[in-house]
Amino acid sequence: MNVKTPPHPGSKKDVSRQGGCFHKYLFSKILRQTLSLVPSPSYPMPSVTVENYLKQIYLLQQGGELAPMGGLAVAVGVTPGTATSMVKTLADANLADYAPRAGVRLTEAGTRLALQVLRRHRLIELFLVQTLGLDWSEVHDEAEELEHAISDKVLEKIDALLGHPDTDPHGDPIPPSTGKPRQQKLTPLTECTPDMAGEVARVTDQAAEFLQFVDRQGLTPGAQFTVESQSPTADAITVRPHNREPVTLGTAAAMKIMVKVEE
Ligand SMILES: [Zn+2]
């Protein structure tokens, strides 16, 4: 038989499993060494893998719920089995609480580390857009790499250079160097009614195509707009960004644009 198996979309899974036992041994050794230093404020950065898990768990458990293991595996790009064993390791290190069949939640120590990663990610994104002139649709992937490499010293310089910003180019809150990020009350654009005025605050779908679309429509964070009409029958909302032509968006797209509504 000469049947070729097409590469399937989950081929990333197999790559992460290459390297076998030695890889695993080395990884857990490094992890133990790193994590044993966690309580000290001057500990070296945890590994890239640990940081990515903590960040994804944090993002998935927004709203105080447990992060589902299936969603976590997809977000990190591994098999559910790999995600489960990593989460158990994080639990052993007191960075997460794992509830079998229910999900995972970060401990206080895990949350602190996750917020540091998000702070680095979001400040880097803003730096790449504002200082280096990259497009907001291309900075996420760059920040994914740089967030693990940058020193605290450079990060705080970037923060000062940018004037200690509150949000990144997509409107995501930048966690402060200590403490929790402030919560902003935002409304999905779908909940706006005709004649309402508001300002775009955050775009939750950060796929490059969607960001480019939002940009073309003049609805990037900071843009002021007025709602012209809303039609549940057509499943659409028409808004007019200031000084621009009106734009009609379907509910699916409008749901991914969070706004501050003028009271
Ligand atoms: Zn962002």
C-alpha cells in the first residue's frame, strides 16, 4: 500500500512529544530547580513552558471559573495527556490547584507569575506598535517570543518610555508590576442601542485578519462612534465612527468589540 497520511492539523502535538524520556527528565529537573526558588522576589525566570501554561490558565479562568483542561491543551498546543501531567507538576509546585475532571485554577503564587508574563507580553506589544511602528495585527506572535526573554530592567524602561500605559494596542489591560490589574466595565458592541455614543475599548478576537478588518472600519481602541441603527432581524448593527462613513457589522463581529458607553 502506498497511501500517504496527510499531515493533520494537530501535528504540533507530535513534535512536543519528541525527545522522549530524557527531555522529560531534563525538563522536570529544570522545573524543580526553578520552582524551588519561587518565593524569593529575585528568582530566575521560570521556563518558557511553565510561563505559557500559567498565562493560558489565567486567561481561561477569567470570571473566577476553573480553566477546562481541554481548552488548556488546545491553547498551549499539546495533547490533553501532556496538559494534565504538566498541570499536576504545577500543582506539586503550588502554582495551581488541579481538580480532576473539572479543571485547574491558579494559586496566588501562580497568579502572580501569570500576571508578570501578561505584563511583559502586553508592554512588549505596545512598544512594538508605538515605538517600532509594527502593525497591531502582527505584534502578538513577536511578543509571544520576547515575553520570555526580556529582563525586568528593560521591561521597566519600556514601561517608563511608554508613560506607564494601562492598556496594550488591543485594549487588554496591562497588569501593574505589583497587584492586580484594574477592572474596567466594558460592554459588547452588540448591547448598544441606536443613538448611543461610545468609544471602542478592547478587541477580543486578535486574529490578524479580524484586527485588520477592525482597523479598516476605523474601530480601533480609542475610536469614538455613535450607533445609527440596530436590527435583530438582520442580526446586524450599524455604527458611525467619528468623521467616517457608517459601518454595518454582523452580531458575531460586533460581539468581539468591547466598548465604553457614554452615560
Ligand atoms: Zn494584546
